[in-house]
Amino acid sequence: MIFPTPEIFRRWMDYPMTMALLMVNTLTFFAFFFSQGDMGFSSDLLEDEQLIYTGQIYLKFIQSEKLDHHLWKWSQAQNPGSNSQMKSLGNMALKDTQFIASAESISVEGDQVRADWWKKQIKNFSNDYQKENLFILGLSDRSGSPWSWLTYQFSHATTYHLLSNCIFLFFLGCIIEKLLGSYIMIFVYILGGASGGLAYLLMNPQSFVPMVGASASISALLCFYAVYEQRRRIKYFYFISPLPGHNGYIYLSPWLIFPLFLIGDIASLLSAPTGAGGSIAYSAHIGGAGLGLALGALFRWVFRVKKIFWEEEVVQPVQSEEPAEASFWDDE
């Protein structure tokens, strides 16, 4: 693990906006999502056995309907006998609006009693899910409120998701708030989240499960800082293990942020059949990162122009009104 860190951290109140964002994210999680499953609520369909069964049905649905050529081509490489692949497909199926809407009319081979039970569970899943906090606060093309563009940025479905995002938000928020102030930091956070949300909706028009999390906003903060930072070397904190010499600080280029945090997202986005792989919305990360790059370049340009104008200002010396002293050689 490695991430950029603030040069000096003296007091919590030196970074009020970062602390406020951390508090809002944490309180939202414990108020609405604590002790819930990865999908934001519990359902029999989320059990491993049922996910595998759903994945097998979904695989046949993709191959027979051919609604998405890229997804259909990707499905040809899937093995129906692989439980891990079918479980992943099952998770994807429960996020596909078109599949869920067509579930009752799908012809399922094999045990018809189980097939009928499965169809009933899918219907209940669809109805119950729309009443859940994740659906209300998350962002999807079915979101009924424009506030979901904001609320999704402070919502997390799992404890791990919350902790990982809060760690990065703490370090990046402190850095940017120290450099440019609270208002610029929150501006990049909110706008980056909106940009990531837009990218997610464009890449996942059929997603049934809304997106939640601050990852797009944090990607924007990362890229904003990497582009805006004027120094050649910045301080990173690395952690391999608690053993001596396996953790500490190191000074590296800010441009190292891109291969460390974004190449994996880009590769996953290109390899996944949709903009979301598993439970991670890679398309949202890239959307937030793109906005951060643009804002970082814009603010750096503004900073340079401002600096040039300040340097070109010439302060005229004040002329003394006192008469010059007579020289010893002057004629009297």
C-alpha cells in the first residue's frame, strides 16, 4: 500500500472540510448501510448456490438474446461448470435491468419447481430492492431524485469500501485543502463525483443496482493533485508490513499517482464486459479521474498566469523630495 501524504499534519481543525466529509461519509454508512450485504440488503438470491444458479440462467440469456455484442462475445469464454464464473455472472445478472424485467418469461430448463421459485424470488427482489436505502440514496438511470447525484457520493454499502475510501480521502483532502483551501477541495470532490456518475450511467445504461461510494470523487482528487502539484517530488507513505523497514515515507514524483492508481482501473474497464466489474464501478473511477485531470490543468494554468502578472508588476521607487547634499567640490 502506498499513497501521497500531507507534509505536515498538526491539528484536526486545520482541515475542517476534510474532517466534515469524513464525518458525513461515516455517519451515512452507520445510519443507512451498516450490517447489510454487498447489494445493500439481504435476499435468498444472494446466497452462493442461488448466485451460481442465476449465473447459469443469465449465461443462456446472454447467448440467446444477443442484446449486447461485446457481452455476448465475452460470454462465449465462460464455463457453465465453473462455480466461480457462474457466481460472478449471477452478481452481474442481478444488476441487469433487462434481465430482471425478462425473468418471468425466460424458459428455464431442468427442475421446474426450482425455476418457479427462482422467478418468484426475482420478482420479490425487484420490488423489495426499490424500497431499500441503497436504491434511494444510490445513483442509477432509475433514480427518481436529482439529489442522488450528491447522496451517492457519501454512501457506502460495505465497511471495507468505507474504510478504504476514507483513508484516501483523509490524505488527499488534507493535501488539497492545505494547498488551495476548503472550497476548492469540496468543489473538486463534488464535481468529480458527478463526472464519475455520468460516466457510469453512460457505460451501464441497463444497470439495475445503483452505484454508491466516494471512489469517483477520490479519483478526481488524486488526478487533480497529480497535475496541479508544482514540486518534482512529494512525500508518499508506504506500508508493506508492521516490521521495521517495511513501512515509512519516501519522496517520489507526483506523476507516479497515475500508474499506481489508474492503470489497474483502465485495464479492468477494458477487460470487463461492462463499465462495472464485480462490485467495482471502474467507469466511474475513470470519469472522476478525467474531471480531476481537467481541473488540475486549469487551476495550474490559472496559477501560472497569475504568477506571471504578479512578477511583471514593477514597483516604482519613491523619489526623495529632500535636496541632494552638496559635494565638497561644488562651487559655492
